[in-house]
Amino acid sequence: MSVSVVICAYTLDRWDQLTLAMTSVSDQGVGDETILVIDHNDELLRRAQARWPEARVLANTGKQGLSGARNTALQVADGEIVAFLDDDAVAEPGWLRTLVDGFIAPSVVAVGGSAVPLWPGDAPAVLPEELLWIVGCSYRGLPTRPGPVRNVMGCSMAFRRDPLLAVGGFNTDTGRVGKLPIGCEETEVCIKLRQLDPAHTVRYEPSARVRHHVSPDRTRMAYVAHRSWCEGISKAGIARTVGRQDALSAESAYASRVLPAALWRELRRGPQGAPAATAILLSLLLAGAGFLRGSIAPVRAGSPRRSLTGRTLA
């Protein structure tokens, strides 16, 4: 199968991380083309075109945001398989080969890998393993062995191009715009693929691993709260498009089993576990509140939003 690898970027602030991501892709030893999509940033586009003449460096021709950038690449990709890597992630050796090998049957339409955090310092106490999804990494509660899952993670994933096009690609009303963590477009599209054909399967290959940079601002309790609130809003959004049952099938077990067990573990640690216990409880409550908020009225990516304090979010 022919393979296209896609990276989407939107800011010069991540130039060094983008360079590492592009290098990690070129070191994979497989893949027929690399597509770098720049999301409405002319300066970054010019600089990237000069830096990587061997790649297809394109401007996002769609709506601003990650979904629009991914769809731009999807439209022009030559590969039967299209793999996606975040601009702040570094693919480990064998990442791409493992993802591609995950398409072990024609029914497999998507394969996802795992991600481990690259912290800016020591691992923060407010992010126990159960909450690593907040920084886009694999978390305790995911399977530890290869097998079927509901959805892939956005920083490390691959799709068969034709079925992905058949469901319209990524929803531009769902995907992240800039730093605002409204998303779940990967979850939504995986559910749509299975609703399109119940025989379709989504597979998890944990050994297809990337290292995901975590910026200092994402290691604080304030980000845990904000990200959890936005996650609830995002889940409410996809519940409207794919149905509540499919949208929350994995979250129900996570919220009722994984998080309570983690909370009890941290509480038993006493003062040492207080930051993690607080973060777990806060995340659970705010994700639920965000879901209720999003269920009352749609909140779309790219539109003005307000935090819990009423401040407009960028």
C-alpha cells in the first residue's frame, strides 16, 4: 500500500518541534510522500517551503483549524493510507511501519498509535497517568495490547484514504483552532466510519509510539480545568452528530471505573496525593459541566467562547 504522511502546523512558536517532527518522519524508512500543511500563516508557509523542498508544503485551502488543514492534505494525498503526526510530536523508529502493518484486513479503516509525554521538567503532580489525555498522550484506561478500539488519538494515527473521504473527512466545526482545545474530530470520524459500514474496524497498535511535547502552560491545574471543560463541550458536539450512545461509549467506563479508582489511590496517599486527587475530581466535574453546557447550545470551533469566569478565550 502507498503511504502519505501528513503534518499540520500553524505557528512559528513550534518551529523547533516541527523540525524534529519532520526529521522523525524522514527517518522512518517507509512512506511515499510527506505533506506539510500550514494553517493560514504566510510567514510559516514561506519558511517551511524553503526548509523542506523535498516535501509537499501546502497552505490550508479550507476553513482555518486542524480539521481544515487535515482535509487539505487528504484531498491531494497520493497514498492509499494517510498517516497523521502532530507538529509537536516525534515519531519513534518503526512508528509508521507499525501503523501500516496494523491494516491487517480490508475491514481495518483506521489504526492509532500511542503517545508518551515529553515534559518541560519533572512530571507534574496534577497530571496522573489517568489524565494524560489532557496533554494528548496515552492514559491509564486505554488497552495495553493491540486490538480494536472506538477511536484513535490525533497525534498518531492512520486511515484508509477512500473511506475517510467517503464520510467527508474531518468535521471543520469540531476540530481544534489554534490553541483552543475544542476537538474530538478524530473520535467523531472513527465513529462515522463504523456507522458507514458496521464491518469497519478501528485498531490500536500501542507499539507505534510517538513522544509528544508538553508546553509548560499545560502542566498547571488551570489547564487541567480548562481542557476538561472543553472536552465536555466537544463530547456534547459529537453526540449531536453521531448519537449520544456512540459518543460516550468509552467515556462511561472511564468515568465510572478508571477515575474513581485513581481518586481513591491518590486519597490514600495523603498530602502527597492531594494535587492529583484534586485534578481528577476537578476534571471529572468540569467535563460533566462542559457536556451539559454543550448540550444546551452548540459551541463550534473558531467561534468566540468564554471561560468559567466569563473571560473571552482566544
